[in-house]
Amino acid sequence: MKSLNIPTSGDSFKDVENLANKLGNVTVVLKGQSDIISNGKLTILCSDQGGLKRCGGQGDILCGAIATFFGFGVCYLQNRWE
């Protein structure tokens, strides 16, 4: 957030909300012990326990899925399929 000149407070919940807001109300996902998801207007904390048979790399898969949906959205807005 330093490179974007967005100040941090040390409170992850508020920082994620502030980042989403400053970036134009995009959805920001911060994974951790408890995941924080915010679009700058609505912020939720998910502390539900995951599956006991989780494996490494699930965050990478989540990031890839988010990037794919983002890419589809951009292509749709630019009428690339016409």
C-alpha cells in the first residue's frame, strides 16, 4: 500500500476496506487466519474453519480464478467477442 500512497493503520480489517475504497470499490481479498473481503462499502470477515484435508496451493488457485473472471469481465466490456 506504500507504493500507492495509501496509509495503513495496522488494523487489517480497516486497511483492506480502505484499499478497496481507494482503488474504486474493487473487491480485495486478504487471506489469513481469518479472511477479509471488502469492496470498500461492505467488508466481511470469514473465520470459518476450512476442510481438514486442505492442501497447499489453494490460494494460488483462488488467485487464478479471480484473475480469470476479471479477464472475462474486461473482455466483455471491450466487446472482444464481437
